[in-house]
Amino acid sequence: MSFENAIYQWQQGERRLRAAPSERCSLLERVTDALVAELRRRLGGRFSAEELVGLYDMGTGWCLQVAMKVAPEHPWAWEAGVVVDAAFGRYLREAADYAGGRRELRT
């Protein structure tokens, strides 16, 4: 997957999270935060946008386990197009080569 495709999906996830019904926001945020914490654990301190895209490309099945642990009684809070994509979008901001919507290309 290209960076451009991934960031588009992740931005859509963040948009869907912001547009969620107010009664669901708190739980969706908790799930998203747990996923960001797991991303931090998996990728560690310094990482690149390319590494994050690579992790996403390898599959996000592990995200369902995290979401189910945080919200076992609420399957709607496991929606990958919301919580997973939003979590990757948030974590992208911590990439060493991320510059507000694009990657910094070093020559």
C-alpha cells in the first residue's frame, strides 16, 4: 500500500471517529487510545511513516483483539474503519519523517 492510500484511509477513520454519535464517542476514544498504545509498543520510539504503513499492510487482525479487550460488550466499537484507521492516523503524527500530512523526503 502506498503512503498516500494509507494516509487517506487513516484520515477517513479520524473523520468517522469525530462524526460518531456522542453517546459512543467515549468508548470509541478508549479503544482508539488502546490501539495507539499498542502501536507505540510494537514500533517503539523512533519510527518512519513507511514503517507504520508496512505494519498496516501486514494486517491489522491484532487490532480486533485489542478492541475486544477494551469493549467486550460493544462490537460496534471494533469497527476497523473507525478505530483502527483513526489510531494509525494519530500515531502517524509521531513518525520521525511526518510533516503535517506528508512525509519529509530526505535527500
